[in-house]
Amino acid sequence: MATATRTAVVTGGEGSIGRELVALLLARGIRVLSADRQRSDAALPAGAADLYSYLPYDAQDAASAEAVLAAAGPVDYLVLAAGIYPESPLAAMADEDWRRTIDINLSGSYTLLQRALPSLTEDASVVLLASIAGVRGSRHHAHYAASKAGLLGLARSAMWELGGSRRINVVSPGIINNAMTADLRGAAGERILANTPMGRYGTPREVAAVLDFLCSEASAFIQGENINVNGGFHVG
């Protein structure tokens, strides 16, 4: 495989969506630093091992973010996909659960983005992974929905400060067939599918493909957008 000329940093890179994105980036010959709490055992594309690096990453720790950036050097693509999806009724929600969700899903993205600004190349692309919950809310997930809504505000504010050809966008998946949504699909699957015009759940690869598109020259004039990947699931 040819020597990489571009570098991507992907937080949450060992999760179901992140790992699919890592594979797509590596297949294009991009050097990828996958930052996550633990490494996945999923196979890498053939011949891509020399382009891939795993880095331990804690979204609640600013020093962890700084270590990732120090290892990366100049960053062409920054994908912030680290997150958690806890469940709790608002009336029973513990303050610590609220703070932890906001810290990981929203503040963690702010911390890495803010510290990455000097490292972003002149045409860098930043992508935040949000959720349909950030637009329409989610019963028993107020902390999660609030954190994802915050990412939309962060992106649309940051775009005014990135400068030049650097850009930032958001991808908001609907209900994806992965471990994170297993409980939700088990409890409300019939209702979800009835309100999804395509009549099925999305796949991690389908979300990763949109992230990959935003990490390419094909999306060079897309700025400050929220791209929904939800099979038409908007209400319900």
C-alpha cells in the first residue's frame, strides 16, 4: 500500500460505526489513529496494518485528548464519534449520570476539537457523530438527547471560527442495528419500524459511508450541515 498522505483521527474508532469508518479510510490509503477506551478485535483491511494505530482514549480526560493529538501530528480528518447511550427516566436520573453523559458525548468532543484547532490542516474536515435524538428527543434518554443536540450547536458555531477551507459537519443516525441500540430495538422495535419508511434498521456501514464521504474532497463545499441517516424515521 502506498505511503499515506493524509491523516485521520477517529474517536470511538473501535465501536461498530467507528470500526467501519476506520476500514473505509484505510482502504483509501489514509493513515488512521483510532482512539477509544479499548481496542476491537475486528480485522483490518488487507495490507493496511502499517497505516493503523490504536490509542487508548478517555473522553473525560483532557490529557488523553492531548496525547492523541500529539501522536497524530497534522490532522486532515477529525471524526468525533465517541459516546455512550445510557437509559433513565428524567424523574429518576442521577446527577452523576447526567454529568457523565454530557462529559463524554459533548464535552469530550469540545475538548478534542478545541485542542485540535492548531493541528488541523488548511482543508481539514471535522465530523461530529450526533443522533436523531438530538433533533426529536428520546424518551428516557434526556441526557443523551441533550448531549447530541449540543453537538449541533457546537458544529454550527465552530464553522465560523475554523477559517479558510476547513469545515465541520454533523451526521445524525437513526436506529442502527448494533449493540448500543439492542435494548431499544427489543422494547420498541415494532413501533420504530412502523415509523421508518424503509422498514428496517440502518447498518453501521451505512453511517460510516456518510462519515467517509465527509472525509473526502467530494464534500468540499458542505459546511455546517446535519446529515440524517435514518431511513426516513423522523417521528413516532
